[in-house]
Amino acid sequence: MIDRRSDRVSLFLLTLLYAATRLPFLYTAGFPDGDQTHTAVGILDAVQAGTGFLGTRIYALAVAPGFHALLFALRFAYASHPAGLIPLVSALGALAGLGAQIFLWLTARRLWGPAAAWLVSLVWLFAPGWWEVTTFGHPSILALCFVLGAIWWMSRGTVVAASTCFALAVLFRADVILAGAVFPTVAWLTTRRYHSAVVALIVPVAAFVVWAGVMRAIHPPAASVAESGTVARFFDVLQADPSVYRKELVILALGLGPMTILLSGIAWIVCLMRRRFDVLGIALALGVPALVWWIHVEGPFRHLLIVAVALVIPAVVLAEGRSVRDAVVAGVVVACANGLVMHALHDRLLASYLWTYRPAPGVARWSTRAPLDDWFSSHAAAARGVGEEARWAKALANASADSVLVVTPLPFRYEFAILERGEPHRYHGALDSTAIWIDLVSGGKAYRFLEGDPGPTQFVLNRAASEGRLRGYSIWIPPDAEPTGGYVIPAGLPAATLP
């Protein structure tokens, strides 16, 4: 029997715990993720230029059209104060993260009871990678919130509400369509009727149709581009490389935490021994398609959020026959143990995986892909790095030189600081070998960015200097260009001095 009063108290306590572990740590000066900063630059440029979805710097529109639409709709909150876009996005992410936690708790509560709901919710709440991504508002958080909401509605047999939620999820992050198999699985497991499973196929089909229709409406393909071009481009990022597979599995383990991986492994074995195919079926349907896709893409833990949730779901069987108190204690113990183990592994991880930024000698190293230390130490290092990057970005925007060339693999925070001033601007870009020249004129000053991987970028820089194309420019290389930096200013060119 469901005790609604007890459930309301539980959700209230879960909300308080979530708020206490997120709100004090939200990023407000910048984002610890280059793609997220690139998205913010594209949105701010489009709002200031009035170009909307056709903005010059719009990034990954096909992947997250709903995210762009939401922030365009909220432009009144930051258009006159562009610096407010960053904390707004972080706050939206934190709110969506809370929604995801609530829907996860509700689903586990409905299917397996309150103790199971608390155990899986706490294990997920304190997963280091999830904890970090909910502090800077990536679209994947909003997408996961609606995916879990759709699963909850499906567990209640409400196909229309599930379809609506899942369509919103796909609009916020198109790759979550890979979770579509979970809906017929949940429908069959909750009703034991094949007809219900067939009807549940409407959920992913409707979501894809909505996404395709929205993309066609906001960004119609050019006449010369095949209609499948947008979908085809999703496959360009795949790599059939065992080294990528190993790296992504390590990132998945670090994002969940070593002790969570251990707990999940035990839970999966227990599920098999007890023949709990209801739990395994939901976890496999949710996680396997996403894992098959994302293991081929070198990237951060946020790519693997759905896989990570699927891995922890079988932990519900470990709470069977246990009290809520026992489940809460177990969840907290796993969280604390994760922090201790991650801190103990810190030096080994730094020696093994060169995923880190080191803004200056003596500054703690950090990674955009997965935490490499206990969460608090990892977040503190990332926040320092983001704050330092923001300081240099403001210095660049206020530089006295009329023409500055910035050589960096990640120019986005510097562009944001220039746009942040709110002055009229115009963009022009050109591909040079595998490097990109970006010209940004704002406030009577010419800013040029050279973006790309170190080797090709240095070659392009040297060639441009030898051809005399950089006369009149002062060159600046950000101090946070490691580990992908190592650029050298060609002889004879002046180095820019920033305040």
C-alpha cells in the first residue's frame, strides 16, 4: 500500500539534500565544459544579432533544438545583462537535475518500494559525474529529467503523457532517442500484455517525428543537401577504436564512482541469481543501445548518463526486505566510500590519463571528462580553472590593442566576454587546413581567433606569419591552453600584453 504522506516527506527530504549539495556549487563565471561554453556563445550571438536559430555561432542545433528554443524564450532574463546567461543556465540545470532525481525516486518507489527508491536515488545523487554536471546546466540534464519522467508516466500506463515527456527529452538532447526501447519493456512488465508493449512503441516514434518536424521548421535544409543529412552527421563522430572503448569505460566508472560500480556489479549478479528479469529488462533496454553508441565516441561522462542510470537501477534488489533506514545508510556509505577511494586513486589517475587542464604550475589539475579526485577537490580545482579563464577573458575584452590574435583550441569563453559588453559585432570564419580562423569585430576592435589542435594550428600560424597575413596583430596565447596547447609565437610577431 502506498503511503502518500510518507512519500511527500521523503521527496521533501530528497529535495533538501539535493539543494544542499548543488546550489552552493553552481558555476556562475563560466562553464567547465567547452561544448557548453560554445553553446552559450552561439545563443548570445544569435540573441544580440537577432538571427535566432540561424545564428553564425549556433552550435549543435540538431542535437539540442529544445535547449536553444528555451533560452531564446528566456532572453528577457539576460539580453540586457549578458553575464546573467551563465548563472541562468546553471540554475536551469540544477532544477532539471532535481526533476530527474524526483522522477527516479517515484519510478523506483512505484515498481519496487520505498527502500529501493531511497537506495538507488542516493547512489545516483552522489555519483561524482552526475553531481558535477548538475552544477553547470548542460542540455543532457534536462533531457534525462524528461526521460525519467516519461518512464514514470509509462509505469502508470499513461502513453500520452509519456510520449509528451519523451518528445521533450529528445528535443533537449536528440541522442536520448536511444532510450526508446525502455517504453515497450516497461509497458509489458507492468501489464504482461503484448498489446500494451506494441502501443508503447508510439512513445519513441512520436518523439522522433516531433524532433524531425521541429528541425525542419527552424532550420530547413538547403536544396543541395540530402534530407537525411542532419541524421547522417550524427554518425560522423563514431570511432571503431578499442582504445576509445577502454577510455570511455574508465570515464563511465569514474563518473559513477568505483564503489558505485562495485555495488552495481553485485546488484546485477544478485538479479541474475534471483531471476529478477523485470529489473534487468528495464536496465538493459534503457542502457544497452546508448552504450553501444557512445562507447564509439571519445567524450565526457555526460554522454553516458543514460548508461549510468541503467547501471545503478539493479541496486533496487539489494534493498528488498530492508528498511528505508538501512537503504539510506547504505547509500550514504557508498557515497563516502566513493570519495575516499577516488582521492586515494588521484595520483594514479593523473599519471595514467592525460585528460587534464593545468592552468598554471602548482594549480590542481582537473578534467572536463570525469572527476579525477573526490568530488569536492575535483570541483574546487575546476571552479578555480573556470574562474581564472573568466578573468583572462575579461582582460582580453578590455585589451588596449586594436587587433589581437588569440591562439587557443577553445576560444569560446573569450568570445563570450567580448559579446558580453553588448556592443554591435560581426563574425566571419574560414577553415584553413584543419584549423579555423574566426574574426570578431566589436567596439571598433578586431579580434581574431585561431582554433584547432596544436600541431596543425601551429603549422597554420607559422604559414600565416611567413605570408605576412598577421601584420598589425598582437599575438596572445592563453595560459590555460594546456594540455592541448604548447603553441609558440612565430619570430618577429609581437606578444599581446593583457592587464
